[in-house]
Amino acid sequence: MKTRKINKVLIANRGEIAVRIIRTLRRLHIESVAIFADNDAEALHRRLADEAYPLGNGSLKDTYLNIQKIIDAALDAGADAIHPGYGFLSENPEFAEACRQNNLIFIGPDAETMRLMGNKIAARQLAIDNGISVTIGITGNMSQILAQADTLPYPVLIKAAAGGGGKGMHIVDRKEDLKDQLEQASREAANYFGDGTVFVEQYIQNPRHIEVQILADHYGNVIHLHERECTIQRRYQKIIEESPSPTLNEERRQQLLATAVKLCQKIGYKNAGTVEFIVDKDQNFYFLEMNTRIQVEHPVTEMRTGIDIVEEQIRIARGKEMGWTQDMIQPQGHAIELRIYAEDPEHGFLPTPGKVTAYHEPQGRGTRVDSSIDGCCTVSEAYDPMIAKLSCHAKDRQNAIETAQHALKEFIIQGLTTNKAYLWEIIKNQDFEENKIDTSFCKTHQDELLKALNKSRNNLNVNDIAASFLLYDFYKKRLENLTENVWEEIGYWRYHSHFTVDVEGHKIPVHITQWEADSGKLKLEITSQLSPLTSCLSAEFIARDGHQLKLMLNGRTEVIYCSVNNEQRTIVNFHGLNFSCFRTDQLNDTLDYALKEMANDKTRLVSPMPGKVVKINVKEGDEVKEGTVMIVVEAMKMENNITATAKAKVKKILVKEGEMVDNKMQLIELF
């Protein structure tokens, strides 16, 4: 095959994967071209790229799923190739074909292979034809699937035929729920992948999810980069991945790797791809799907093998022979990846879009961060809620877990709720450490994990947090270079030294007994939360670097991070955990103090997060009962059901399908 030069690449994606691709292009001295929707105008991938082309405003179909706009941008930029990343158009054969027709190199497999393997239905049949075990499943349109509802082996799993990443995936336990779940899955698939086709398959109880990374060139060379285990999931989407799999024995591992290679050889696969399997408790494995693109979790493979998979993708797309043979692949140690999302694990993993007010990445040995942000910014509700991926590598699994635990504590994200502390509790959990896991781990351990999270928070000395907050609060204006006048910083506190600090609902009476403004020393008397006894505490400001502050608390050095969120609450990160703090005697003019009253009014229905109304299931005058799904709001590419909290009647519907709402807007009035 004739080789082609690649001097400039357009990345048809956004977020952390676009950033990650740009960094490899830069190392290879290849120019990068970013594309961006209007709400990504300040995004990191746009700022890092050598050039950037706007996609305008609108839905995903108008921007990152608009093939013609992206092709036009590549041609206008004079790009030689397009890298699709993952998600969006990465497994769209029409996009790959459009690249070919416009003499643009598509950094991925050809359209024909993508049609064959990118569609789960066709891929399953191919696996069957080659003697590879698959789970029982049925395909067809919705009426055809519903006609076979009685024959299905419940529970079943609904999947989007044209995509992955947990989008459009639903477990159905009863035949009666199949129709509604099919409709929702199809809607999600159409919105995220541009194709609403779904299929239904048998759901294996207590399964493991294990996949094999493949590289294949145009000269018949197919190699694997070993396996990854992706069993820890929430909402059917991976949140922790590791390599090697701690589950497989060596004989089964080699069988799995050989099966993946054999499948790719049969179809003449080219470029990077991942063959995914479900593994039962007896280590029987079943072909699940093939992702004809780079995977979110590829960093764990790169950390173990030392191979830059994006670089190999580019090399193969140019028509060059792979730079590796199977014998050359000698993975070392153990790697683990944790996906950090803007979501609230304590409230059903609801997305939490909003402003990031402080951001700091860990820097330790064996630690890698792939992120979509690099500082204060806004995380949009229009996209997937993943903010960053933290990957850690060490000599064995236990050391990799310990490295990840330490790195998570050092990873600072303030201003919005994330799953960072939740991930920390998972990898501290004894069952996880002992590899007693399956894909339902988060569901079955949820109460235990949330109790452990609350215990970790309660184990910290709330008085230390209050003192840290006060020291920052008194120096805030000077720290932000807003004043040089210490009395302007302190305000009327020089006349009144008794007040109360609220730390996550804990009301802490404080008396300032000594204040040395110029030296940054503060002596406090704090009434204990557990007894009427008063404790003395000295706090001293030492140094500051951005949002990082170094303090001395009763002779102990503490490093904290502080920032002020949209509600003018000060967020203090203490020992890796965020705490919201404020002085109770100060009114906050950014808050609506009537909202608490509204929240307790069961006749008012509001969205728990900003998003778009995609479906209204009721009309005015309808009677509803507790649990009735009245409205579906989509946020960060996930559908969230807004349900009635009690028996009531719909008085007025205040929104329309397709309308954007925030978490203060009333959706429905009940009576």
C-alpha cells in the first residue's frame, strides 16, 4: 500500500479526547485543527489546537454530528486527515466514507468494516458465524421486538445498535416495562449517535466486563495490547477500568486474547479497535461488541505497554507497517483508571453542570490525567458529564490502588459536585480490593459506599475546617488583590468578634481572642459540636499559590484549597474533601431565600438540574400517583425522570417539549 504524508489533522471531537489527540500530534510535529460549537468557544481543546473552526449553535446534530460542516472545516483548513476520537461520529460509516470521497484520511477503519462491526447486531452474527459464543438476543424494529416479548429470558438488556458508552442501555426485569424502556433507549440512541436502532439480549447475572485492545495494519499484521477489565459501572457506564484483569486465570486470558485477534483477522480489520466480552462467574466468555475506534479507557493500556495508541493509529492510517510485533509487547505492572464526572452519587448520579471555581491536578509518580479542562470554567449540560480521567500505574494492583487513592486526594475540583470522593470510597472498599466485584457492584454497594463517604467526612475535625475557612475569609480580598487595607478586609469584625460559622450544616460558635492582621495569625475559641466545652485553636497563614493555601493549625501544617462558588459559599478542600462554609450572620444577595420554602411544596415540580425537556407524559387535568413519570429532562446526554412525590392532579403544565430549563424553573403545578 502506498504511504501518505499527514501534516495536519482535524479532530472531529471535543473534550478530553480532543486534548489528548492534540498532545500526540504536537509531539509528532503534526498541526492540529479543532472544531467547536458556540458553547465550547473557551474550551481547552480549542485553545490548545493550532487552528480552530466554529460549528455554530444548535443541537449535536447541528454541530458535532454535522458531517458536512466538519468536512468543510477540514477542507478549509487544508487538513490531510481527520481523527474522530470516540463517541459522536467515530463509528459512523457515512462519515468515514465522506472523508474518503474528499481525499481526507480517516484515522480509523474503513466504512465497510465499520458497518460490519460498528453495528452490534451485525457484529453478533459475525461472531456466531466464527464459532464465538454470544448471549441470547433478538433484533428488529420495536413492534417486532415486542411481538417476541414473551420469549425473552428476563432480565434483558436493551442496547443502542450504533453506539456504546452506556448511552441507550437499559436493564428490563419485567415484560410489562419493555415497551417504555425500548422507547427511551431508542430516543437516547438517536440523540447521541444519530441512529435510534436498538436490540435486546440476555442479561448475564453477576457478570464481569473484559475487553481486548487491538492494533492492525494494512499488511495483515494483527496484535493485541492485552486486556482491560471494566466491571465497575454505574448507569451501565464504566467508571473504573484496570489492566490486567484481576479476574482471569492465565489459560482463560490467552483464550480471550486469541479470540479477539482471530475475529479481527477474519474481517481484515485495520487500525485500533476493542473487542469486548462479558465473562460469567465460571470464566465463560461471550462476545459483546466491537468498538471500531479508540476507547475512553485506552490510557491504562498505554501506561502498561508504553505504546501511544493514537500515534499508532496515525502510523497505520498513513499506510505504514506497524512498529510493533506481538513478541515486542511486554506489559509491565498494573494500571487503573478512574473517570471523574460532574454528577452527584448521593442523588442517583444526577448530572451537576456548572462552574468550576478551583482546579488542581495531582502530579505524583505513576499518575496521568486526561482532562477536558485546565482551570476555572463552565461544564455545560449539553455534553457528557465526564470532566477528566485519572490513571495510575504501579508494580502491582495493590500499589496501583494506593497510588490512585493518594492521587484522588490531591485532585481538586471545586464549584460543582463530582464523583471523586465516591471513587475514592470504591477503591478503598474491601470487596473491591479483594476483587469481589461484578457489574452491579455500585448498585449493591451503594448504601455502604455512601455511609463510608459520610464517615470519612465526619472523621475530620470540623473546627479545623471552620478555622481554615475564617483565615481565608478574613484574607480573601487581599489574596485576590482587591485591597491592601487590612481593616477593609476585616470590616466590622474589629468591633464584633463573636459569630457562627456553618460548615455543611454544622453551626459552630466562634470567638476571636487574638488577631494579628499583618502576620496572618488568628486565635480562636470554638465551642465543641459534641459538648459545651470550649477549645482553643491557633491558625496562621503561611503561603498561597493560586487557590492553594498553606496554613498552620495548632502547630500542624495543612494544605487546603479555597474558592467561592456561584452561591457565594466558600468551598474548603480539607484532606481531599470539599466542604461548603459561610458565616451565618451575613446575608447572601445571590441566593433566593424563598427556594427552601418552594422545595418543600409538593404542588410545585422543578427540575433537579439544568437540561432540556424531551418528553411530557401528562396533560392538564390528569391524575397522578407517587412515582408517576411526568416529565423527562435530558442533561449531559442522560435522561432523568421527573416523578410525582404524592397522589395529585395536574393543574398546569408550564413548559414545552424541547424547552431548556434550569433547576429553579417550575415545570408543573399540581393540586
